[in-house]
Amino acid sequence: MAERTPWSLSGALKGMFQKPTIDETTWDDLEHALLTADFGPDVTEATLDDLHKKVDRYRTTDPRDLQRMLRESIEERLSKYDTTLKLSERPAVVLVVGVNGVGKTTTIGKFAKFLGTYGRSVVVGAADTFRAAAVDQLATWAERGGAQIIRPQQQGQDPASVAFQTVEYAKRTGVEIVLIDTAGRLQTKSGLMDELSKIRRVVEKQAPISEVLLVLDATTGQNGLAQAEAFIEHAGVTGLVLTKLDGSARGGFVLAVQERTGIPIKLVGQGEGINDLTGFTPHVFAQKLVG
């Protein structure tokens, strides 16, 4: 059996934009493609509305013009938010939050590697102390990412004290960036948010928190966002990291999540390898998405 090519937005759009003229089926096909790519009904409707107006204004019937307008429209929407990582403090402390299973641990390893390519020294704090396996997994990924790690001194150690020790170590040794892993699940949401608040308070006695990055699994779409809403509401999230973003099958989720939360996407992961996390650039992303 031939291997099935994964669906992609740019692939779906290719045939559409190669037609001789824009007609009613173009608009129907475009709507279907955007919804399939996880743009969500609101963003899809707003995008189509914007494109209809531009096509009318410029009186064009050329599908290639429509392709360019779609690319520009997506880039414009994505550019409303500042995607720059704020890491100028020394040490710059980053809390990494998110529900279990979204790829938080692997993201921390990849982020350490990403920072290392810019010559930054990194230490990782294993403050998800409720699961021994989480600490071991984090240690493996920190090592792959070229980062040092501060582990709990005993199982079940207070997460805030691990965070404190990590920042203390960075200040003492001159490490530039601190990445703190946090628990993704406790018995109650309020317990989890109380724990994060405590980590914040303890860390801020020593250094300001530069970023709170929420990791989301792009393949879970709107469900993943619903799971993460407690973090958005209570954890002071400053940026989003999208993992498992396979380029264009779920690319629309990037717009939907940014518009729904009002929080910028700062990093995207598009594969399993240690080098597969990159900064988020609206222009590049729109180009890849639309072709």
C-alpha cells in the first residue's frame, strides 16, 4: 500500500490557487481548508471577510493575488503580538508550565539547546517533584540540551525550595538563564495554582521572573486550550510554546490560540529532535502555511 501523504494547508491551497480564476468554489474550498487546518470558525470567518473585501477593492480575479492576500492577512494577524523572548535579566528566570503530556519536559531540553546555540549558559530546576520519573526524564533532556540540572535533594521535596536552590546556584556561578520545570497536575487546580504562586514568591525574593511560558500541544487544538485555561487565568503566563506543530496540518491553531488568549506565541516545536524548537516569526510562519 502506498504511504498516505499527510494533509497540509499549503498542499490543499496549491490546487486552488492554480485555477484560472477566482470563483464561488474557490471561496468554499478555502473555507473548508482553513477549518480543516484548525483556524476555528471565528478566525476563518474574519479571514474570509477580510479577503472578500480586498478582492472586491482591487477588482482581481487572479487566484495568485488571493494567495498573496491570504499570506499577508495571516501575517498581519500574527504580528499584532510581540513574539520576542524577554531574557535580558541576569539570571533570566523562566517558569515553564502546562498540563502533563503536552511535551513540557522535552520542550525544556530543546529550549536549553536553542539558548545554547546563542552562547547562553543554562541551568534547569526540576521543580516537578511529585513524580520521580519526571526528574529523571528532565535530567536526560537537560543533558541533551547541554544544560546543568538542579535535582530535588529528596523525593517529594517542596517544589519552591528546588526553584530557590536553582536560582541561588545561577546567581552564585554566573549561569545566565534558569528554566524551572513545574508540576502539570495536582489533585485540584487550586492546589496546582497555589504551588505555582508559592514558586513565584520564593523565586522573586532572589530574582525577577522574566517569562512564564505555557506549553500547549498543537494537535489537541481547542481541547488543549480549554485544559490550559487555569494556567492562563492564574499563572501570569507571558508567552506560549506550541509543540507537535507539524507545519501546516494544525497551523491555524496558532492564530486561534493567540486571538483567544491575547498571549503571544514565542516558540514552536515542529519535530522530535533536540534542534526542533525555534523562535516564532510571523512572516516565516505565514509563508510556510500558505506557500
